[in-house]
Amino acid sequence: MKILLRRIGLLMSVFLCSVIIFSTANTYAASIGSRLETPEDGWERYNDTAKQIKYIGTGWGYSENVSGRYKGDGHYQLGPDISGKVMFKFLGTKLRLMSFCA
């Protein structure tokens, strides 16, 4: 019985080590609140001034040379104006928005 338990323990150890060593999971994904300096594999990054993004309605402001923002600029809503909308023109199955929050 002791030999059987020892062999099972050894097999489990080898299996666990194999999973850890040969795992291809990306453990470097961004989390909320962390800074993502470069796009992750398979993602393309666009600045908010890209022609594929349109700002519709009123209440939009734009700032330049702001530290901490991607490429130093950004659009923002001036107030609680509900007529401001953003339209994205892209071909794909996923869209991830990254935003600065004050």
C-alpha cells in the first residue's frame, strides 16, 4: 500500500510539473487599473484620432500633450450631455476600449 501511494504521488508530481513547464497560457494580460504599454498579441491599437472613430453630437472636448494618456491626447465629454456618441468602424469580432479616468 505504501509503495502504491508513493508511485501515485510521484506520477502526480510529474504531471503537475509538466503542466507548469509546458503551459502556453498568457499570464501577462492586463488587468483593470494596470498600464498596458504595448498591445497584446493579436490586438491592434488605434488612437482616438483614428479615422475609424467618429465623435457624434455635442459636448466633446479634446486635449493634447497630457502625460499618462496614449500618445498624449484624448477626447472627453465636457459634461453630462447625453447627445454625445462614439461610432467605431472596424471589421472584427472583439473591441476593447481603454480609457483614462480622472
